Amino acid sequence: MDERTFDRTDQHASVIGLGTWQLGADWGDVDDKQAHAVLEAAAESGVTFFDTADVYGDGRSEQTIAAFLRGRPDLRVTVATKMGRRAEQFPQNYVLENFRAWNDRSRRNLGVDVIDLVQLHCPPTPVYSSDEVYDALDTLVAEERVAAYGVSVETCEEALAAIARPHVASVQIILNPFRTKPLREVVPAARAAGVGIIARVPLASGLLSGKYTRDTVFAADDHRTYNRHGEAFDQGETFSGVDFATGVEAAAEFAALAPEGYTPAQLALRWIIQQPGVTTVIPGARSAEQARSNAAAARLPELSPETLAAVGDLYDRRVRDQVEGRW
């Protein structure tokens, strides 16, 4: 699989990585055997970038990755984690003392002395503009706790604030055919600054797989049940902020645009990695089959200008009004 680099650090990432929220919690039950199978299938498919967070299963996702990599010392994988969401979401909690404590816990979970990439995990908006926060992150690098740092954001404005900082290596942002605003504001700025773009929620929480109907029921412990209106965290993390009924109808149209040989999910992933300035996209997977299918999108032919235009038209007609002004 092709790899791209984070220009400010020279770290590598396969164009399609693996998001491991599913291996921790909030997507229904995924047992240890399934989780290992997902990681194995991704690695065997050429995935060299795993994204996790200290809050995914309260550390379970980090620990699962560590156990897998201990058994596969032959693999060359960049592991990115995130920190901050285990604390109350007040700007005053984003200080060096807490960063060290959070980092110590993640390093224990991951079984490493130095974390490849640590990201602030969608903190309160003022955090992105705080000199003290970036000074503290620089200290983590100086203390050789982390090799590099980035941010995960909810809004384009937060992303632009972070990109302006000289040592930010990456910005993780929701980007998919139902959330295209970053292509106009964030991705060009990041590309000019040498900041990597990690595209998350690439399938709009599964909507873009084309598998759901209005009658689909998700498990009670699945965020697609309990966070549809932002009850637990930012609404944009669930179905990209699109109303489920609208999303199902738009997803049916999207599926019809898939060229021969593509699944709808592969169409979404291929669309993302064709956007100039995107470093990697991090779909999750709950099975080895899903992980292999996601990775296979990197080997499919490029989408035609006509298909790209049709995706843009669908967004403009069906989705833009729901999401453009919020994120």
C-alpha cells in the first residue's frame, strides 16, 4: 500500500490506516479474538498506521494494540494515540502536569517509552489557541515522551488555529463525502504548512457503507443509538452530524455512484485519499473482513472526474445545509 509522510516529522502512514475506537468501546461488543483478527487483517493488507485513544474502552484499545504488536515485532507501524477526554472538559485541565500523567498511562498501555504521535482529543475550543498548551506539548517532545504531537478537532476553525502553530505535526478532522467543508478551508492550509491530515469518521459512522435503512437498530451500547443528538459527546461524531433518516436516503444515492468493482464504503475511502493534502484515512472495523475490504480501496483505480462531481452534487443537494454551518 502507498505511504505518505507527515512533512514536519517524516513519520509514515499508509494511505488507509486503521481507527481502533471499535476495539475499545461504543460500537457494540468486540471481543479480544475479534480485535486481534482486525489488527492482523489490517497489517497483512499493508496498513502501517493505527490510531487509538486513552479513552477508547478506558485504555483497552491501546492495550490491545500493544499486545498485538508484541507478537509481531516484524511490523513497522506508526501508532498514534489521543489524550484529554478522560478528564473534565475544562481548559484549565490542559496543563503539563496532567499531560505527563496522561502520557505515562498511555505509554504503559502501549508498552513503549516514546509514543510516535500524541493528539489532543477534541478539547474545549480555547485550548487550541493557548500558548501554554503548546509549550507543554513541546516539553513532552523535549522529554522524549512523544516523538511528535498533533490535534484532533471538531471544527474547521479549531483546525486552522492549530495549523498556525509551528510544531503541530497533524490535524485529525472529520472528512468524508458527507463532510466536505475541510477541503475548502483546512486541507489547503495544512498542505501549505506541511501539516498532515488524518481523516476520521470516513464512512459517516457506517452510513456510507449503504447497509442501513430507517429501520436499522443499533445496540444500546453503540454511540449510534445513544449519541444521535449529541447526548454524550459532539453530535458530529455520530453519522457526521447528519440526521439518520436523511443520511440513509442520501447514502442510498451515494451507493448508486459506486463504479463497478467498488463497494460503497470503498468509494468513500477512495474519494478521501484522492483529495490532495490528505495523509491518511482511518476507517474502523469490527471484523477482519471489514479491515481487508477497507484496505483494498487503496488498490482500486482512481475515481473519474464525473464520479467526483456526482459526489459533490449529492453533498450540495442532500447534506450541506445540515452540517456546513456547525463544523
